[in-house]
Amino acid sequence: MDQQLQILINRVWISPWADRFLASISNYAAWAPILLILVALGLLFGSFKFRMMIFTAGLAVGISDGICVNGLKHLVERPRPSQVEPGVRVVEMGGVSRALPRILGLSSPPRVTYPLGNVIPTKGSNPDKVVTGKSFPSGHAANNLAVATVLLLFYPRRGWIYLPIALLIAYSRIYTGAHWPLDVLAGMALGVAGGWLATRLLQWFWKSFGRRLFPKLADLHPEIIREA
């Protein structure tokens, strides 16, 4: 089932516009400068609640990706589809000079390669040799679902806006040939768990130690989510 769904998403349900769009949103390097600017602006000019949300999102990513995902990747060492599956399309953003911002690659056609040849595998086919990799689980899926979960917990009415973006990024990891569907589902679950755990941990810490460590700030903000 995992292999069949990967074939459908990566090789059947495809189009030129999807290649460009999904390869772009899957590339962290392209969007990192914009995200850093937004985070910096939020920390400088955001409210107490917004700043705590950013801190919690960082903690959530650290728990879900830094601890859980990285630990499982080294434990499981599942090969990526492009390492063992003939015919997998690896879809990447168009190339730009290293001296230029990566986001300029949006203006270039995506690059599509077939690392093991443009051949659809037959049932029961096996690679010629065992290839180790770090495919399970997906860090992209974990990171973005962790942030989406934190946003939903902090801002129930508006936080859902990021959820479709997080889901698209998770889907893009299958479409671009980077992960198997099960990798992405596992990453999403770890992200949701990490986001929930980070939020609860910060709530507990603020209620237990906030007034001792930051008495004036705690008087103004007794809750980090439900502010008075």
C-alpha cells in the first residue's frame, strides 16, 4: 500500500505546475530568509502571547524533529524512495548560482531526475543492493505540523490558516520523491504530539515558576494562552 500510494502521488497524479509549486514549498532554503525576518519582527513587535507562541513553536520543533525524528531516522535507517525504487521522480527547484538567494529559483523550471532510471517497478522487485537512508519519519512533516498545532492551540480561531500550508508541505515530500507516505504520516503524528507537548510544558512552567522568576510580567499575563 505504501509503495502503491507513492507511485500514484509521485508518478501518476502529476503536472508541470504541480512540479514547480510543490518543489518550491518543499525547499526550506528558499523560504528560510523570509521566515527568519517574520520571526524577528514577531519577537520585536509582537505581543507577549505572540512571542510565547514563537518560543513554543521552536520548542515543539526541537521535541518532534530534533529528538524524535532524528532518533528514529538513525534507528530505522529506511532508504528514501529514490535510493531503492526504479522510476521515482526526484523533483527539485530550478538551480541558481550559490551567490544568489535560493528563492530566485522560483523563476526557473523545476529539475526532474530519475536516480534509478525511468522504469516503473514490477511487483516484488528488489534493488540490486541494500541501500541505507534516513527516510523515516519525515522531518518536514513533523516541523510544519508541530508549528501548525502550536498555532491552533494559541489562536483557535485564526491558527488553522497555517494548517493547509503544513499539509501541502507534507504532501510535497511524497510528490517530490523525498519520502514514502508512511514517513510523512509518522512525521505528522510526531509533529502534532510535539506541538501539544511543548504547549502544555510551557503552560505548566509559566504557572509554576512564572510568578517567581518574572513577577511583574506574570501579573500582567497570568496565562500564556488564555490571557486576562
